[in-house]
Amino acid sequence: MLVIVLKKFRSAFTNLRFSKIYFREILVISFLFVILISFLFNITLQNLLLLFLLVLIFDLIILITIGFKRKNEIDEIKSVIKSIRKNQITNVNDIKLSDSLSDIEGNFKAMLKRTQDDIANMEKLAQARSDFLGYVSHELRTPIFTIQGYLETLLNGAINDHKVNKAFLEKAFKHSENLNSLLNDLIDISMIESGQMSMSFRYFNLSEFLDNIIIEHKQYAEGKNNELFISEFNNNLEVYGDKEKLKQVFNNLLSNAIKYTNSGNIKIIVEEKQKTVQFKIKDTGIGIKYDEIDKIFHRFFRTTDVRDKSIPGTGLGLAIVKHIIEAHNSKIDVKSKLGIGTEFSFELKK
Ligand SMILES: Nc1ncnc2c1ncn2[C@@H]1O[C@H](COP(=O)(O)OP(=O)(O)OP(=O)(O)O)[C@@H](O)[C@H]1O
Ligand SMILES: [Mg+2]
């Protein structure tokens, strides 16, 4: 019996602890109530003390009841937090609190959803990073091994063989150039993706700009028996953009057009519009399969055709082009037919 009473007393005391924050308010209200009664009715001091005592007992009951409710609610909240912390709740709909806590239930659900989304994004990022490192190391390995191979052959005696020594050195040098351009592309991509690509916009003369680009590609095009044309346009035409970055765009698009075309022609078409200048880089090369067109701007993507034919490349050029064009508030489009040719187009502000 004593044990039961003690238990009840302990639980009442515990409940009371949970309503501690209301003590002051309830005491002040009760005190004011007793004073008001004493003013309104002419009661003796003895009755007044009795009334005060009754009010205190009533307060105690109210506080224990409030404490009981609060304790239950806090226990509910604690148990949900504990389950979330221990990863026992994976579905947000498994979070259930009583009706009086529906607001908190909504907040918990939103919090868990956000955390789950963050974790999923982090996992995706970690996967993308490891894929990226995988591609990079694979791409770096090829030119490094090739250079090593030539140098080793030379060191093992070929250096004295006048029929091959120069050719081997030239090949090693060519691969070191490829390695350098691959590293530059990788640096560009990582700068772009970390948002560190700095742009410097200004107006520049288009005719002079394109002439220089054509000169740089002429030899490569002729080497593959390709004719390189540029359409007629106003010699004084100026466009607004980052000249160096746009040079990279034209270099990448033209070297692709030449690389993926044999004995055909490549045209740069410049068309003046009302507020912009439209550029088309059109070739009569191998073309791109319909179902692969969407992917060609993804970094490291190369079409199956190109990979099957072992045409050299890394699949970074167009990813860089796309970022640069987008940094000019424009977009790049592509049309292509397998075996017929490909056309890339974009506009720049004039
Ligand atoms: N003019 C084109 N004609 C046909 N296919 C093209 C053309 N331009 C791009 N492609 C396809 O798109 C892919 C991606 O092009 P991208 O320029 O990004 O990479 P790449 O030329 O393979 O290598 P690199 O990083 O050296 O430029 C190419 O591998 C090729 O399959
Ligand atoms: Mg390319």
C-alpha cells in the first residue's frame, strides 16, 4: 500500500516538474483571484486563508494535469527524435505524433525529407567524383604509357637507329602535346564546375577573329582532304563576348568538324539577326546517331561510332563549349544525320 502511494506521489512530482514553466503565472492568477474575492465579499481572514489554501490545492491539481500532458508530448517527441537518430525511420510517413503535435509532426517530416535528399545528393556527388577520377586516370594513362613506350624503346638502343629515332621522338612529343591539351581541358572543366570560370566580356571584330581561327585549322582540314569555307558577312560586324573563351568554342567545334569528316566540307555560316549574330558550324562528316545526340554535351561522352573507330579524343570539348556558350546567356543546338553530317549553331549578342 505504502509502495503504491509512494509511486503515485513520485509520478505526481515528476508531472509537476514538467509544468514548472507555468508555476509563476498560475500562482499570480490565483493570488489575484483571492484578493479580488476578498474585495468583493466581506470574508474573514480565516476564511480567506482557507480559500487561498483551496485555490493552491486546485492549482496543484491543474499543474499536475498539465505536467502529465506535457510529459507525454515530450516523451513522444523524444522517441521520434531517437528513432530518426538511430535510422529506424526511413519513410517520412512513419512519423506519427498525436493531434496536438501535428505542427511538429509536419516539421519533423520536412526535416527528415531534407536530410534524406541531402544524403542522396552527397552520395550522387561522391559517385560522380569517383567516376570523374576513374575517367581522368584512364585518360591520362594512355598518353603517359605511350610516351614511356617510345622513350624506353629509344633508351634500349633505338636512339642510334637513324631510321626510327626522329619519328619516335616526334611521336612522344605529339603525345606530350595531347597530354597537355587534355590537362588544360580538365582544368577548364573543373574551373567551370566549381563556378570559378571568370569571364571578360567586350565587343570585338568578328572578321579578324574568324580569319585567325581559319588560318589555325586550314592545315589540319587540308590534311584530311576537307574544304573549309566561311560565309560572306559584314567586315565591320562586332559581337559581344569573351574573345578567348569564344576562340576555344570555335576551336573545339571546328576541330570536331574536321576530325569527324573525311574528304568533305566544313562551313562556318555567319548570319546577322536583329540583335544577335547566328553562327553555324556545318560539316558533311560521319554524323551522330539519333539516340546519342542528347548525350554529346556530357563530359567524357563519345559516340559508339567514334569509339569503335578509335578516333582519338576525350569527350570534354563539347562539355566545355556548352558551358562557355551558356555563360554568354545563349544556348547551343545540334542537328545531325548519321552518314550525312552535323550542324552546331548558337547566337551571340551584337
Ligand atoms: N562534328 C561532329 N560530327 C560527328 N560527331 C561529333 C561531332 N562533334 C562531336 N561529335 C561526337 O560527340 C562526341 C563528343 O565530342 P567532344 O568534342 O566533347 O569530344 P571528343 O572530340 O571526342 O574529344 P575532345 O575532348 O578531344 O574534344 C565526340 O566523341 C563525337 O562522338
Ligand atoms: Mg572534340
